Amino acid sequence: MTKAAGPTTGPTVAEILDSHLHGSGSPTRTARAVLDAIEARGDDGTWLSTVPRDELIAAAAALENRSDARDLPLYGVPFGVKDSIDVAGVPTTLSCPAYAYVPETTAPVVQRLLDAGALYVGKTNLDQFATGLNGTRTPYTVPRGVYGNEMISGGSSSGSALAVAHGDVPFAVATDTAGSGRVPAALNGIIGYKPSRGLISTTGLVPACKSLDCITAMTSTIADMDVIMNVMIGRDDADAWSRDRGARHSGGTLTVGLPAPDELEFFGDDAMRDAHLSFRARLAHLAVPGGLEIVDVSLAPFLAAGELLYSGPWVAERLVEFAGFLAERPDDIHPVVREILRGGEKYTAVDAFSALQRLQELRAEVGRVWQEVDVLVVPTIGRTFTVDEVLAEPIATNTMLGHYTHFGNLLDLTGVAIPQGLTSDGRPHSAMLLGDALTDDAVLLLAAALLDEPRARPADDTPARAPITSAVPTP
């Protein structure tokens, strides 16, 4: 295998803000630099559309001229948006040109970022209809991962991960239903954080499985993730799944659960197994505020829940959104995505209730795990694949990619994928940290420690952001 290239992340959110506020930088200079980088690389499957140069520079200049500009928490910070999330006046395609429409209203989560001074750059590529974890299910240019050797980018949030890994933008908005925000982060050496379901409004997101969908983000540091999440998170009365943040970690000992090595599956990838087990051996010596305790945990109920996702009736939930399009224009759908959607037609109401009852049993079993454990640590992915390998076996390879992610939203968990170096043959190794719903702070605390980032605890009187009361139109 040839030498890995890896991510070439650009300035962080913190560095861009410092440049705009205290250095020689400005939003207009940043806007030019972003577009120069995107244009120099050409169409590599990262971006589906970008704001025209004159319009982006004009938007940056308008920011500079605002009287309150320097007080904005994301003053002039550029970002990308997965093309299943609405931005007013910009086509939402879901990587299916025949499905595309032009929304009149911007998704509240994007509007919050704009109101905070962030600079919208464009829409990023994805597996069509957000159905897939590999990045190849698109009629546009099929992206490749940043480690070379024709490795897949991961999906479905392929473009969002690549926009950060290539250094185009310091953060990108993505989604995660079955691992779509964590798998591409793992394959491109960056951070993919899936907050607890409902913390970020999904209004303005075209649903994949509405009961499971989460809006997520990609960054290169936990510090950046904290900054942007303080903007993105907020209750939305228009989102039936919306809820408030959970309590912060108490500051006491952090209990970390590790499955037995023989419960871990690497699908024949010995280099990935070795990398993960070496990473686990370092955990016991990790310095975490309050201390760290490691306990044994069985992965069995988690994996049992994951098997329900694509071998159960949740596949049919995708038809709530796409059944009409599937019936009317099947030839306009990617063949693999079409096969998956049609697979949902066989399930009955009895199947759905049976699966819901089984899931509830597994949730109860997993709930007992969380009484003893703060964070569960597993690999993000068990092995990597090339584009040709995925095209040859699209379903089987995708299932392997989701082995450790499929159960996350079904069990109402929070999770973050973090880079942890390379395998012996130069491929990315990523660890995934999982916690029970609304224990996000504990998960991020461990993530920061593993990345050797100091993470200041916010003061207890830090005010929460105001809730969203309705969809907010773009000015």
C-alpha cells in the first residue's frame, strides 16, 4: 500500500476568529481563500454547488460592515451544508437531480449559524437520499477518501467530511441516521459528532428515517465542536423530536466500558484490529479530570439492536418520504438505493410492532449497562474498503461499515468518532465513544482527553441559547 496522504485540515474556527478579530485576516480574505482552494482542486466529488464568487465575497463584506460583527460568535467562519438540508434559494438535490427542489426557507440550524456570523459556502455531496455509508451512491463525481489508494470517502455525509478534511472549511453540517456522520469522519481522519437525537432541530432536513435522523457536524478539534454546537443546539417547537440538553458531567470518575476483544469484529482486517487493541491499551493511562475507571461490557444487546435496522421495518420508514418518487420515477434513483427502498415494501404493521417490541426489550437491557458505565468505547469502523470493492459488493460492504454505528440512533445514544492514528499499513484508525441519551458532555470530555485537548467546563450559570419558535426565513 502506498504512503497515506491523510487530512490537510486548514485553520480551525478558533484560528479564523482570532485572525478576523486580532490579526490581518478578514471575512472577505477568508472567502477568497476558500473558493481558491475549492477551484484549485476541481470537481473531486466534495461539493455539489458553491456560492458564486462575487456573491460570497459580497456576503463577507456585508458581515464586515455590520456594527455588531465583532461580537458574533462565528464572525466570518466559512462552512458547508450537506445537500439534504435546506438553504433558501439553493436547490436541495439529495444527490438525485430529478428529485431536486428549491426551498423558500432555510433550515433553522443553518439559520442559527448564519445569525451567528458564519459564512455559508455551499452544498456538499452525499449518498443519494442519505442511504448508504460509503459515498459511492451518487450520480455526481464519486469522491475518494483523503488517504489515497482509491479508498472510499464514507457516507452518506461524504462531502461534508471531505470539505473539512481537505481544509476547505473548518466545519461542515451533516446528518446521521445509521452512522452517516461518523463513518466518513473515521475514513478521513477528522471528528464526527452525533449529538443526542433532538438536540439539533431537523426542521428543513429531508428525512431518511424521521424517527432516527440527527443533524451532526464535522470538525478537526473538540474545541471547535463545542463552539459551533453552542450555536447549533436549541429546542425547536416545529420539531416533534426536539428536546433540551442533558446535565453536564458531574466531574467525578468517568467510567469507560470496553467489550471483550473477542466480541469485536474487524472482518479479517488484522491491521485494524492491532491498531484498535493498541489504542485500548493506552486508555488505562489516560489523564481525565476526575479520573477514569475501565469496566467490562457486553456488546451483544447493542449489536442485536443494530441488526434490526436494515433487516427490519425501519427500511420501510424511508418510504414515508420517497414512496411516491419511487413509484413515479424509479429509473431516476441510483440502482442500489432503489433496491433498498423497494426492500421496505415487504414489511407489514405486524412486522413493525414486533420489531418495536424487540427494540424496547433491548433498550431496557442496554439501559442497565448505562447504570454502570458513562461511555462505551468501540471502533468506529472495523475495516476500510476501496471504491471498487464497494461497487462489487454494495450491500455487504455497507453492512460491515455500519457494524458499530447502526444501533446508535435505534438505542437513542450520543456518539463521537475521533481519529486515533494509523494502522501499520497507513490507513485511518478511529475510535467511537458512545453514551446514553443526553450524556453528551461526558462523551465529549473523554474525546477531548483522547485528542489531548484541554476542555474547559463552562460556568454553571452559562445561559442556554433561546429556543427556536418557528422556521426562520433567510433575510
